[in-house]
Amino acid sequence: MKIRSPKPFYIVAALLLFVGSYANAQSAVAGKFNLGIGVDVLATVGNTVIRENLALGVTPRLQYSVSNRFALTLTGGFYSFFSTDPDKQLVQDAPSRSRSTINPVKLGAKVFLGNNFYLSGEAGAVFEEAHNPQDRVHFLWSPGIGYATKHWDFGARYEDFSGNRYTDAVIGLRVAYGIGL
């Protein structure tokens, strides 16, 4: 069994404490729109991990704050998948397909718990380039947690886009910069 270092956890915790100590503004202002551009780092789980084990993405998100504690979101963007192991071979029992780029489109909500922390949930569709037209669109759902300031949003989530006999998902981290509209 391989034991992993908890170093990334400590780095993220320190970053959140540092940012949190300088954040005084509310993260959701009722009746206002916010546009955030995010960069995502995603680790694959499910069938996708057989050929690609990492993805990078860019995700613009439009957020409308219904109240200071509740916001609706519309998120789009793209994820580009690749393998960090160039010698990785296709396993015989695995589905004979590989993703390169997918485009998620999600509607969701954020519930702010206080001190800028939030819970989120999103659902939507994933569009991908596939050889079989039946495999191009998948249902997507995604629970997450995060920390938002007036301009910055740090989030972690599990995102499942299974369908058509495949179990595909990612665990992701997102850092976004937002502006009020």
C-alpha cells in the first residue's frame, strides 16, 4: 500500500487561512450578478483513469445572488484530459475509448454557511467528441464545497458524468477570479 504525504492538504489549508485573514467583504450580495473565470485541476476516477489520469480545465461561471446566503449558478467550459504516464497501455477489459476534451454545462446553487464557506450542487450535461453518436452527451451531477471572497473562489468537488455503460468521474479543485456585473 502506497502512503501519500498530506502536504497538499496543508498547502491548501494554509492558503485558505491566509486569504481568509484578509477577506472582509461578503461573498454574495443579494440581487447582484458575478462572473468568475476558473482554472480547474481534475483527477480522474472510473473508466477514464485507464487511459487518462489528469485533466485541466477552464470554467467561466455566472452567479446570481438571490440573497446573502443563497446563489444560483450557470457554469460552462472545457476539460482537457491527458495521461501523466506516457507508457500507459489500454487494458483489455476496459472500454475502448478515450476522452480528450469535454464541455460541461451545469446549472446549480450555492448555500453560504457563514465566514465565506459554502456548499454547492450542480447538474447538467457533458458534451464530448465520440466515435459513436450515442456516447456524445452524458448527464452530469456535482456536489462541492468552497470558500469565496469578494473576488476569489476556491472550491473542491466530485463530478460524475456517467452514462451509456461507462462510469466516469473526476475529483477537482477550482480557483476562480470573479468580478461583479
